[in-house]
Amino acid sequence: MENRKKDHIDLAFQSQTLRDEIDSRFYYEPMMSRHPEAIPGNFFLAGKRQRVPVWISSMTGGTELAGKINRNLARVAREFGMGMGLGSCRIILDDDKHLPDFNMRDELGNDLPFFANLGIAQVEQMIARKELGKIDDLLSKLRADGLIIHVNPLQEWFQPEGDKLLRPAIESVEIVLAQAGYPLIVKEVGQGMGMESLRALLQLPLESVEFAAFGGTNFAKVELLRASESMQQLFEPLSRVGHDAFQMTEMVNAIVREGNVQCKNIIVSGGIKTFLDGYYLIKKSLLPAIYGQASGFLKYAKEDYEQLRNYTEHQIKGLELAYSFLRIRE
């Protein structure tokens, strides 16, 4: 105790706070709860319950590191009760050579949601070739609960090897939905979506819409950085258009108030830097919501599992405290 009190004296002057440092999103209510033991509530995707409202968002696919990253992510998801989306599974659509790098069901377990992932361009091509049955085959060999379609027109446009979309993405999504016997999630890849796109998606019987909003990793910008210098200068302004997760949450709430929403829930992602960002936005949402992170998990998943585990544990402990002592300001 003497050492602790000495620490208090030594650190007191380093711990001064200023009024403008207050996080004004919350009321802090220290009288109204005890220290937490678990996060309250039910968080479902594809009929499977997560213990926490955290989703490991789709990241890398088809690299030599994918196997290690996916195994670490699946392992930590199982330990803490999170759902998981794979990165693009295009590489294993027609060839099982890299299947072990994606086949994480045994690592994750059967009780948590696990989704495969394909790009809208690949889906459009399968529709044209009448090959949508390949999606069923993909989900079967991965024992996945459903499919994520990532919608990335700017990324495809900037990418030197990119595919040209021949129809609006919403049409391809509707075609898949009409024949799908599996849950479907639609997401963007770092710039989010505006009101018309969100309204069109939320009126469909999707399992979820994932924001992948502006403020996190932006894959259009990733591709632009791979392009020639002249192309970077020409198209750089387009990499700065989009909608952040706060704006998208407000838009979703407005659409919910309009009625005619069939989508079951949302995954708030894109620029979610801390558990407080995630907690605030899922509490603001009028639809059932969880929040997703990608780069935060990826940073540690590339390294030692214990680093990833420690990061995740601290995030969830912080989230437990938020549920106990913080109330959002409307």
C-alpha cells in the first residue's frame, strides 16, 4: 500500500486533466452499477450468439500471411466469443490449394458466426456465367454460415488489375438474394455509403449491412497508392469522398424511422479506434448492432498470438466498463 500511495504522489501532476478533454458523448454514472462480470445482452448473426458485440471485419485474403492471420483471428474469436468475416475468398473459388489458409471453422468452433467473402465484381461475373452455385460450394467447403459481398467500385476503378462493373451493385445483390439459401451481408471497403445506397440495402432481407465507413483503412486509396504518379494526382480527390460511421448511423436511424426495413441488423465499422467508439455507435443505433474492427486486429494478428489476445482482452474489459458506467448523450 505504501508503494501505491507513493505512486499516487509521483504521478499526480502527470494526471491533470483539462475541461476540453472530456468525452462529451457520455454521461458517466458511477453510482448506478457494480464492476462488471460480463457484457449484458444478446448479439446474434445468422442465428448464432456472440458473447460480445464485436465483429472481426474482413481483411486480407490470398497472401502468404493469410493462413497465420486467419488462424490467430479465429482462435481469439473463439476465446472471447466474437464473430468473424474472412477476407476475399476469390483465390479458393476454383482451386483448393489455399483452402487451409481460409478453412477456420475447426479453429473458431461451430457456435460462432463465420462468413466467407467475395467482391461484387466476382459476383457479377458469376451471375453472367450462371455460376452462382459456386457460392454454395464455397460456403460448404468452408462450413461458413453465409456470404459477405464487398462492394468496391472505386477500388476496382483505381486498381490496375481491376474489373469493370457492368450493372449497379444493388441489382447483383438482389439476384443473389433471390436464389440464396444462406444469410447475406453487404459491406463497403473504406468509404462507407450514402443515404440512397443504405435505403436500398436496408429494404432487402439481408442478415446485415456492414458500414466499412470512411475513417479506417480505405482500399480505394490503397489501390490509388499503387497507381502511377499522374493517376494519383488526378484521382486523389475521389479517395476523400465518403461517409463516416457516425454519419452512417444517423442515416440508418432516419431510414428506420421511415419504415419498410427488412435488414436484421448492422455492423458499425470503419474508423472504430477504441471500444468507446464502438459502444457509442451501437448504442445510438435503432437497429440491433454490433461493431467491427479490422486494422486493430490485423496489427496484432500478424505477430504473436499473445499480443493479439492481450489487445482483445483489454478492448473487451473496456467495453464491459462502458456498459456498466456510461450512458450515451442523445
